[in-house]
Amino acid sequence: MKFSCTDEAYPPLGEPVDWSAWLDANGARLMLYARQQTRSMSDAEDVMQEAMVQLVRTVESGRFEGEPAQYLSYVLTAIRHRAADVWRRQQARLKYEHINHNRCTDNEDDPWLHSLHDNDLYRRHVERILRRMPEDYAEILLLKIWEELTFHQIAEVTGEGLSTVNSRYRRALIRFREELAQDPLPE
């Protein structure tokens, strides 16, 4: 019998997992995070796929340490690490080619945030503000607000201490409010 891993209904340890159902339940959230980390849809898709393959292989080989409820944190951490690898490879290539390139160049027509209920004008405005913020601030806001992770889970994903995560979140909210005051949402 396969278990679907949806709505926190995880199989007992050692039982097969319905990875397709798990990905259906968590894929959009994971892609959002991958997009924020890589700033490119094609890189985000690659990074997310690699992270999922890593999770499946680790779980199915019996090497996964932890409970099935930790799969999401595991994949988010893997996405973060793989995105850093992508960035390092890009920087090395660009340095080799003697081209000045900034990691933050990305296409606003390739949105991060997706929802059936999104008003495109508001989505683009929020994304524009997030893109102007320091990456660690944008990351923590995405993990806390859109991923709905706890501060403990965010600390696990980012590898930062809990107090660092808490203070960075507070500073990120302040910065977001400042940016929003300078560039208010259209009415």
C-alpha cells in the first residue's frame, strides 16, 4: 500500500510513499522557493528536480534520518544548497568569460508568486518590492509568509540560528513596510 503524504498524513516509517501525490501537495510551494533562490525559471525547475530526486533516493535507500513530516524541510534545504551551487557555477563561468553580471538580474515577466486568486497588479508590485530587498530578507519572508514555516523550520532550512532567523524576519518586515511606504500598492 502506498501513502500519499498529503495534509500531514504521512506513512509509517519504512512504508512506500506516493511521491506523485506528495509533489502535487507541495510542488507549488517548493517551486516558489526555488524561483526565489535561483531567479530563473529554468534553473528553479532543475534545482527542484534535483532536490526531489535527492529526497526520494535518500528515503528509499533508508538513509533518511527523521520523520516523514520533515521531507519538506529536507527538500527546501536541498533547493537552497543546489541554488547556491548554480550561482557559484554561473559566477565562475561569467568570471571566466570576463562578463560583469549581477545575480539579481531576472525577468519580472517570469513571476515568482502564483495563485488562482492573485490580482496580477498586486502580485507584480509585491514581487518588485521583494526583488529590491536583500536576498536574505526576501528569502525569510517567502519561507515564513508563503511557505508558512515556523522559525525553527526556517532555521533548519537556512542553517542559521533561531535568534538570527527571528531578528532577520523582524528586519525584513520593517524593510518591506518601508519599501511599501515609498512605493504604495495601487488602489
